[in-house]
Amino acid sequence: MTNKELQEEEQEVLLSIYGGDECFKVLNDTTYQYRVGDEGHFQSFLLEISWPDGYPDDAPDISLDAFYNKHISDAVKDSIVESMKTEAEQWLGSAMTYTLVEYAKENMEELMKDQVETTKEQEEEEPISNTATGGNPEQKKKVKKEHLTKAQKRKLADRVDHKGERARGWDWVDVIKHLSKTGSQENK
């Protein structure tokens, strides 16, 4: 079988296995994504596997560059990619996408062991310019997040849904009401 035929066969198998799985996404015929872990959890990540033309004889391209992975440190991303590439080397010449996804799922805790949990409420620290600190770059300024009153939170909650988005049509104009206020133009 040619590499193209092997890829088509593996694609059918992947779709039959992960077809109903909300974590699995097909980007195109040769690129697949799988979310490992619970959505929104600090130890979850989105694994992207792309097949080069020579796949399965050549190792797939493994990436964690998706926006979903913005919470993961670069060192952890590099460690996961290296671990996945090492696993892929063992399976050269055979269909390995399923095996790589299952490897990531089974070893998620080990792969993410160095990832620390961060919360939005933690104070962000940013360096002050050298002139403001008298030339001492070691000092840091703490920036606090704005706190809302109960009334402000209530007003905000009334305007947005549970996702923080405004309701559909919030900026629509009532045509009848608008015309009744402006009146009609008479032909001159």
C-alpha cells in the first residue's frame, strides 16, 4: 500500500473511533486535534498531530501551538512535544495517531507534572522602569485587578449571559418605534 492509501485507511479508523468524541477535531485530511483533560482545567492541553506526505514512514508533526494552550509554560510544551516525538519514533511505519492520542491521555499527569495552576485573581507583577526605581531592576510593582461593587456586578450580569456575552440583537433598532419618532417625509 502507498502512504496515501495508508493515511486514508487510518483516517477512516480515527473517524470511527473518535467520531462522537467532543475532544476530537478534524482540521483537514492530514491534521487532527485532540483535547487531553477536562476543558478549562489548568492541566488540559490541545494536541495537534499533522501528517507529512511520507507518513506513516515519517513521524507526524506534533504541535501544542494552539491558542487553547496559552496557559501552558513553554518548558512544559517543549517537554510534552519531545515525549510525544520519542513515542512516535517507536511506531514508524505503522498507523500511530490513535496510539499517540492514547499515550497522551494515559500519561497526562506525568506530561503536565511541571505545570502550575494560576488563577486570574492572583496579582500580576510587572517590572518598573529603571528610572522609577533608581536603577534597581529587581523591584517589582504590583498591579491589582479592579474590584466591582455588588451593584456593578448585578448591572453587568443583567446585560450579559453566563458566558459574558451580550444577548443576540442587543443593538438592534425597533424600526416601527424609530419611524414613529422621526415621522414620515411628505412628498414636495
